[in-house]
Amino acid sequence: MIRKYEIVETADGSHTLKLVDTDITFHSKKGAIQESLHVFIQSGFDYFARENPTEKVVKIFEVGLGTGLNALLTAKAARKKNKQVVYKAVDLYPLGGDIFNLLNYPQILDEIELYRAVMQTGWEQLIYVNPFFKLQKIRVGLEQYTFTEPQHIIYFDAFAPEDQEEMWTEPICKKMFDALESRGVLVTYCSKSVVRRALVSAGFMVEKIPGPPGKREIVRAIKS
């Protein structure tokens, strides 16, 4: 499938991508960077590091590499916190350089080389992006992916339930539950009741927490 994208500037000045001829965007139009920082870094990575200070290596799995923004912000945070991260991300439709080279994240975050490393590193192999961040990008959908080791954090960044309904079902949530270590954390921007019910049915302890600007609530789910 060939996908066509339009670059859209969001409220915080950072870009998102919009699928042409749809209303589907990769990030919030209220602010792409501020959304990713709030949902995935502060509510996911920072929270887990704070709750598990003795964990030497943090294993993170992202559902939907997309623009690479979440991976870039995590690599930046890992370096700042002096924390070792092993980051795996699945994406069935990876972006080409003709698209990601036009995005303004590296300029805004002053991380041109780091973003280039995240996006241009090869697929399938586990590779050091910087001394604190190892990355493996896998070209497959979550439905077909087989977890080979338990994860500490899952960034669940699939398209919204109305656009990708099959990704927000109880079987998918159970697959992610089983993939997490005890005390593992799943974070997602979507707090709809159907999503919370699927997560609870899968075994998660689910909490609604304040969202980023423009979004009242997000979800953090714990494998307790």
C-alpha cells in the first residue's frame, strides 16, 4: 500500500503528518512535541524510572514508530538521565527519507544527528544510536509480531480507535499485557471507555491521568 502524506504544523510549532484524503494525523494538532513528551516520556519513561530506580536497563516497545518522534525524545531523555534503554519499535509502513527529512523535530530539539541516526539506521538489527540507546526497528504489524523477551514499557501509539479499530481490542491488549514485566507500564494518548475496558479485561490496572494541552485525560496501565 502506498501512503501519501501532508506535513501540518501543530500548535507548538512542531510538525505532524496527515494522511492525504483523510483526517488521520500522526500526532495531536494541539502540539506534536508537547503531546509526545507528556504522554510517552513524562507519563511513561520518567514514571517507570522514578518507580524503579534500581532497574539498570529499561526495555521499551513502541507500537508505531511513525515519525520517530517518540524514539528521538526517548533517546534524548536516556542520555540526559544516564539510563540505558533498549528500544524496539514495529511499523508496517515506515516513512521514507523524502518525508522524515522534511520534519522539523531535529531543528526544534537541536538533535539533528540523533534524529538522523534514529531514522536512517537499518531495520531488523539492534543497533546503538548513542551510548545510552539501542534501537531495533521491525517492519511488521503488532498482530504478527512475536515478543521474545518481556518489556518494561509499551508506548501504544496506534492510530485512534475510529481509524484503526482492530488495534484496540481485548486480544491486542492481552498480547501487550503478556509482553510486559511485572510492574510494567503501558501508556497511550487514548482514554476512551472502550479502550479502558479492553485494558482492564486484559488484566491491567488502569488509571486516567491528566493529558497534555488540548486533551483532558490520557491512560496509564500497570501490570500489577
